[in-house]
Amino acid sequence: MTLLSFQMNDSTVSRLDRLAEKRKLSPAQVAAMAIEEFIGREEWQLAEIEAAVREADQGDFASDEEVAAVLSKYASNPSRK
């Protein structure tokens, strides 16, 4: 494991401490979990964006008819608002 040191504002540290106490974990454990979750989510999101850009670069777009079909599906159902 690698030890990281960084600064956080006091209000965030207080929130971290309260959460750690409620979860019966150390603040370091909660911070590590939060960082791991954030990195996983960001990696997933960036991979999805990169895939979408590749599709767009290849001209892989929905046709006008496909877009109209989706729009009409939701526009014709007032309970979905």
C-alpha cells in the first residue's frame, strides 16, 4: 500500500469523521472507499464517452426514423411526464 497525504477543508473532514463513526470505520477507510468508488465511476464514464466518440467518428448515428420512433413512444404517453 502507498500512503497518500492531501489537504481537505475542515467541513469535509468533519463530515468524513461523522460518516466514519456511523459506519464504524476509520476515516482513512471511508476515504479510501470513496476514492475507489469515484475512480471506478470516472473510469466507466470516460470509457463510455470514448466509445461514443468512436461511434460518432464512424458515423454510427440513429436515423431520423429511429429518433422519431423513440420520441413518439414517449410523447404519446402523458403519464411519463
